[in-house]
Amino acid sequence: MFEFNNRKNIVLIGMTACGKSTIGALIAKELDMTFIDTDLTIQQKYGKPLWQLLEDVGSKQFIIKESKVICSLDCTNCCIATGGSAVYSDEAMNFLKQIAVIVYINLSYPNVEKRFADIDIKSRGIVMDKGTTLFDVYNERKILYSKYADYTIEADDKSIEDLVAQIISLFSKESKCI
């Protein structure tokens, strides 16, 4: 079982569309961990897609609901992919810091923008206030991702497989130092 400084889970944070869910599922498979996608957990708890929940309750209440779901996680040996907005809750991020090593998947804004070229932002359920652009959200969150990350992985020009291997390698090396 993976264990690093008594934090027995891996958490992936980063901007929407950076690949957290795909990378997390592959890491979990490779390291024999359980995979948790907090966006899916939220959808299951509230019985509706993220965009609908966000539209129904608004950004502030959504962040509170997301935080409660994250803080209710009771898991060991899991790879957890968070929603991009998880970093808006100090409570959720401090909880995750206690139970996991946090990896920030950093994708540059031009690449985030490319991934959104054919996607309706509203359908992704992105927490953003009216009048705010994706660039504004990116800049605001980038600071928070860096604040909470134990490690930052640069994702530009890397395949999903390369990112998975890099993250697994990071933890393989670190766990031998304990």
C-alpha cells in the first residue's frame, strides 16, 4: 500500500480539463488504489449534474456543498481527483492535506483554452462569477493550486501516460526515503 508521511492518499488538483480524472484513474490502477472523483461524488450525493447544481444553488453554496463532500471522505489508499474549484475552500484543502499528498497538475492557460475550444463552459459546471472570464478564473486558481500543492507537475507537451509515470515515479522515490 502507498504511504507517505502517514498521508495514505494522493490528491490531484488543477484547472478543469487538465486531466485529473483520467490521470487519477490510471494512477489508481497502477498503484492498486481506489479511485475517487469528487465531482462524481457530488453528482451522486445531490442527484444532478454539476452544472445543474451550480445553477440551482449558486457559486458560494456550491463551494460549501463541495467542501462538505470532500471533508466527509473516509478513505485510505485512494487516488482522489478533485473538482477545479476545491481550492476555494480552506476547510476542504486543509482536510485533504491531512490525509493525502497533494499534486498540482499545472497546465498553461493557452492549453486550457485549447481544451475548452469545443466545450460549453456551462456544461462543465465551472464555478465562476458572472462577468468573469476563464482567464480570470485560471489566474485566481493558479495561486491557490500552488499554495496547497506538495508537488507541482508541469503538464504542457506531456502525454497522459508521461504524467502518470512522472507522478508514480515521484511517489516511488519518496516512499523509499521513509
